Amino acid sequence: MTTAQEIMHPGAQCVTEHESLATAAKLMRDRGVGALPICGEDDKLLGILTDRDIVVKCIAAGLDPSATTAGELAEGRPLTIEGEDDIEQVLRVMEQHRVRRLPVINHPEHRLIGMISEADLARHMPQARVAEFVSAICAEDE
């Protein structure tokens, strides 16, 4: 059985809720990633910030990325998966919620230990299953 912890990208770095989107964008650039977890002062996961969020919810909305914080874009309760969950559970969560990235937490501390992306799945699954996954998360609402 392959687990989330075995396929995740370890060492996910959080952007704090008080950091600006400009700072978050630079961090994304420097780390070569398209998303960062947003963490509160207590290291609790508040959400996920994507490069698309910065463009659509900040820049296109006429906001200043130097004055807008990551916390202002954190919406709802973030989806997570536990490190010991198997890859099929990872796929179910990602397909059901149509997300391309998923934070991995440890149990029982619920601390962020990594992130799983489409690329991580592609490296660890048969090509046919990856195609099925991509179709599921990209499907149009009926």
C-alpha cells in the first residue's frame, strides 16, 4: 500500500496569514511552486494560496498585492489528508473536491508535513489512472 507520506513533496513551507501576497508570490517563484499553505500564528493550517488566487482575487480585482495579506484570501476550512492514508483515499478526496493540491498532515498533532500535487500523483501511479484523475477534477459541472 502506497501512503500519502510516501508520495508527497515533503517540507512544504507555509506563508503566514499576515504576509503580503507580493511576498507569497516571491516565495512561490523562489521555490518553483504554484501554491503555498497559509498558516496562522499557531501553525494551524488556514488554507491554500495559489498563484491563480493572487491573479484573480487580488490583481484582477484591483487590489494591491503588497498591501493584501495571504490571510485575507484564506477561505473556508482547508481539505487535508493524513500521512498514513493510502493513495486511493488521496485520490478520492482530490477527485470529490476537484482540487489539484492537498496538504498532508501528521496524526495526532495535525501538523503540516508536506503537499501532494498532480505531479506527485503522476510520478507514482499508472498513466491510465492519472488520466482518469485529471478527467475527474477537470470535468464540467452537470
